[in-house]
Amino acid sequence: MPLIWIIAIIAALAIVGFFAGRHRAIASVQGDTRALHSLPAYYGYNVALFTAIPALALVIIWAIAQPMVIQRQITPMIAPTVAAENLNESLVMSDVRRLAGGIDTAIAAENLTPADVTTISFDDLRSRVSASGVALGTGVQAGFLEPAQRYRSLQATGAMWLAIVALGAAVGGLAFSLSRTNARLWARNTVERAVIGLLILAASIAILTTVGIVMSLVIETSRFFDQYDWRAFFFGLTWSPNFHGNSQLGILPLLWGTLYISFIALLLAAPVGLMSAIYLSEYASPKIRATAKPLLEILAGIPTIVYGLFALMTVGPLLRDYFAQPLGLGDSSSSVMTAGLVMGIMLIPFVSSLSDDIINAVPQSMRDGSLAIGATQSETIRQVVIPAALPGIVGAILLAASRAVGETMIVVLGAGAAARLDLNPFEAMTTVTVKIVSQLTGDTDFSAPETLVAFALGLTLFVITLGLNVLALFIVRRYREQYE
């Protein structure tokens, strides 16, 4: 039974449970709802929660555990092939899964039966699978057919037992909760505790996701440093990966390009965004503000790939033709300046919106007091409003910096892919994020340091952005003003 059907049936049982629980509660007091401990709806919610939550929890746990259990069953079957041909186990397992899915698709599309799969030749099966729209890699061999068949069988068995167990849990929860539904049941308390538990679970998902991301980066980074000297990585001046050996994986050229491009972006975004915020909050009329602020924030909704195309087709050639070539600084349209300026434009609404909210949070009484003692409006802004809002403004700029450090598409199209240490802003350079993408793109060997270095780069970038965010929060909390 498909997973979506199981979930739909559980949802239907929960709806039925809601009305059945509500009806049973009212019937237990002969229709006099005043004799109930809780409102009738709470009794329905109680039954619905007992029906849905245990069953859905089983579905989630099963969906997570089943692939791992199946993989442990299949691994001994592919081990001889992996050892004989020196293949990567994870890639072979991926081919087995793809072939198993292709067989299912071919059975449905080519009017085959499961028995036909075992009788036709592998080449015929491969052509039928490809004809049904499933792309099989060139590494898929005839020896993968038996593991793929076993994989399909285990998947089908797991799906059958999932349906039995999950639907059994839903029906059991429905029957149990209905049996204890009566006027003395504290349904409201039970429902509210369940809702609080769900809210805690929802809040924990973000924390657990962050922990999972960090742990995956740390584990893979440790594998990388087992194969490559950490001193050469952190202090190396050359980035030259080579899957055939003798790679030089120094991060300093990538860090330099990342920080250089981010610095130029902030040189544009910080003053323009701050001045935009000052105008909108202090000088603009309500009508102009209501028009200009949404127009400014449209920039924040433009996909970064569009900014990258703008950098590639417009800003890059403009800077090359009117600045770089006349000054003798370069002939490439891909440069640090191109990516930095376009990224700065992208960050303007980020800085402006945050700064605008922070400036508006300064009490009007401070402005009135300054104007009352003879200060002009500009003097009030410079000497009263901006100093009061400065911690929040600095925090907004640091948050924009962390956003700039993690940008990829603008750099790919605007700055090029050359890893170098250079002060010329009209030369092509690259960043950490671009190299993470390039090292994980294509047919890669996840046991090679040239691939694992992407995780070390990701962990380094994570630490940098985390540090910027922590610094921004520290500045805001340490120096912000408290107003009554």
C-alpha cells in the first residue's frame, strides 16, 4: 500500500474519531453538556489525537529505519562485486536502488510480470527500464539484478507490514480512546498536554536538524583530515584539486576571494541601505514610504540566479569596457568587483529593512527632546537617533555579511572560478561556496580527499557565519538601549 494512502486512511480515522468521541461524550450525559468536565470538542480532539499521533509516529520511525535495515540486508550481496572491481559501495547501492525502481516502473509500463524479469536477458530488461523513463548509469551490471530483486522484495514486505502496523495502531488508538471517553475524563487537560508536546517537538526539529548538519560535517571533515594534513589545508596558498593525486587543497585563496567579494558587497550595501532606512523612517511622507518600501523590498524576492545573470550579462561587460580595460587592470568580465557590486545590490533591502525597523524603535520622545532644545532634524538624526539605534544597525550589517559569505550563484556567474590571491578587484576569483559545489558535482568518489574537502570547506564556512551571527547578537544585546 502506498505511503500516501496509509496517511490518508489514518487522517480519515482521526476525523471519524473526532465525531465519534464528541458524540460519545454527549451521550454519556444524556445531552446535558454542562455535566461534562470539558467542552464536547475536547473529547473529539482527544480521540483524534490518540488515533493519529501513535500511528503517524510509527510511520515516521518506519520510514527512517526501513532503508537502513534493507541496506544491511543487501550489503553482503554486493560485497563480492565491490571487492572484485574495486567499486565504491555507496555508489553500487545507489545503482541497485535505481535498478530496483526501474524494474517496478518497467513492470507497470511494459506490461511485464515479476516472473518475466527473471526470464528475460539483462540487456533486454535494461532497454525496457530505459524505455519506461528511468535513467540507469553505465555502471549498472547484470550482477546487480539479484540484489535489485531482493531490494524490491524487502521493500514490498516492509510496505505491507507498515500498513498493517500503522493502521492497527490507528484502530487500536481509536478503540482505546473511545472506551475511556466519559463525563469524568479530563479531556481538555489531555489535549492541551498533547498540544504542548507537539509544540516542543516542532521546536526541537530545528535544533535536531542543526545538530545533524554539524555532526555530518564534523564526521566527514574528520575523514578528510585523516587523509590530508590540516596544516596544508588551513595555511596552504594553492588550490589545485586533482583526483589522480598530488592535490594542493589550501583554503586561503578561497577565503580571500570570499572575504574580498563580501567586503565590496558591504561597502555598497551598508551605506546605501542605511541611508535608505534613514530617509524612509525620518524624511519620507507616509504616502512615499508606503510606495517606496515595498518597491525596495522587491529586490529581496528576486532569485539569486537572476542577480547572477545580471552580473554576467550587464554589470561585468560594463565594468570591463569602461573601467578594467581603459585602466589596464584586466580583460575579463568576471571579476571580484562584478560579483561584489551585484551582491551589494542584493543586500540593500536586507540592511535597509532591518535598519528601518531599528530606527523606528527609537522613542519619538527622544526626537522631540532634541528638537525642543534647538537641534535641527539632521542634527537629531546624527546625534540622537543613529547613536541610539547603532547596536541594532551594526547587528544588521553583520547579519548581511553572513548572508554575503554564503552566497553562491552570483559568484559563479559574476566572479568566475579562479582560486588566487590577488588585490586587483577586476580579476576573476572564487569563493568557498563555489568550490563546495564544484567538488561535489559530477561522478565523484566520496572516499577521496578531493571530494571530502567539500565538507571541510563547509564546516569552515559554518564556523565563520556562526561567528558573525553570534557577534551580531552579542553587540545587539550588549549595547542596545532599553526604553520605557
